[in-house]
Amino acid sequence: MGDFLILKLHGPMQAWGKHTFEGLRPSANFPTRSGLLGLLGACLGIARNERERLQALADSVGMAVRVDKRQITGKDGATRTLRMVKVTDYHTVKDARVDYVGLKSHETIQTWREYLYDAEFTVVIWSRPNSLLRLDDLEEAVKHPHFTPYLGRRSCPISRPLFHSRVHDSNELEALKSVMPCGGTVYSEERADVRMMRVRDVPLIHQPRQFAGRNLYVHGGEHVPE
């Protein structure tokens, strides 16, 4: 049995950036580990240059993400399920890296950024062995965030409080069963005898903009990961 912190990620837009350079900024189809660590770090009040605190956070938490189906009720009282839509937005950016690589910058480049619409996720957070952070502290930070939390990018505000509940259960999958709506695809860091996928979204705290890979174990098969 263990303790699990349940978060809800709801908003008009979300963007969970994958490893990339300046020109194309794609979004993963569900929240990345780097994005969720950034979200928790903002709630805790950890600045980007506080690398020791960022590393302590990264070492302390395990996580799983469930892809939920967004449902709305119309004026006629009927309930409809909305499908997640990925949209590309065009930008121009100043002071970007030359040819999208290297450290030297130039005046302006074109860039394309992806966003998720009508996406909703349930996130489970738990403490790893020898965690340097208490789940109680994370819960308090999520309820009363130090910095304004957003869903991957500053242009993606939350539309409901992040905190949903605190659950005591045998594992992360059982914990999710108590949180509606049930039945979505779950991507978990906990090893299991199910389909596995490899993602590159583990931030290397002391090497900015560099990421390592991790294994995710996929429960359910309706959602398309990429």
C-alpha cells in the first residue's frame, strides 16, 4: 500500500514539448516527465537556476499519466465526448539560435508550435524510495502554488485547481480507479508486464536543454502516444 497524490490537468490548451530545437516545437500527446517536473517545481517555488532543488525534486517522485476523455453537456442536456485535437501555431521568434543549433543567436526566425485542444489528463504522483521531498509538501504546494502553474507553456493556463485528491491504495493503477472518468490509457513509470515504449523526456538538470530516455508501461490501447 502507498500514498498517491492525484492531479487534474484541465485547460483550453496544453503543450508538452518534446526534445527539439527552435524551428519546430512539437507537443507530445500526453504530459512529459520534464513538463510535470516543471509544473511541480513552479508550485514549490523552485527557480530555474536552483539546480540542486530541481535535482532533488526529480529524484524524489514517480509518476503516471492517464489520458481522459473530455465530456461536455449541451443545452439539450445531452453529453458529448470531445476528441483531442493537435493544432500548429505559426510564430516568429527573436534571438533564436542560428540554424536552430549552437549558442550564437540571430535576429528572427520562423517557428511552428503545436498545442493540444480538448485534452484532459489525470496524473498520479508518488514518493520514490529515499525521497528528499515529502508528499505532504507537494500536496501543500499544489494547493497553494508559489509561481503560477500552467500546462506546459505560459500561454496554456489551467481551468481548474490542480489538486484532486490524496489516495491510499496498493498501486498507481488502483489509485486511478477511484478517480473519474475511468478507463483511459495509462502511461506509468512502474514496470509491468504490458506494452512498453521508450520516451526521451528526462531532464538532465546540470545540462540545460538535454534529455535522457526512460521506459513507460502502457495500460490500455485506445490512445495514440505520438
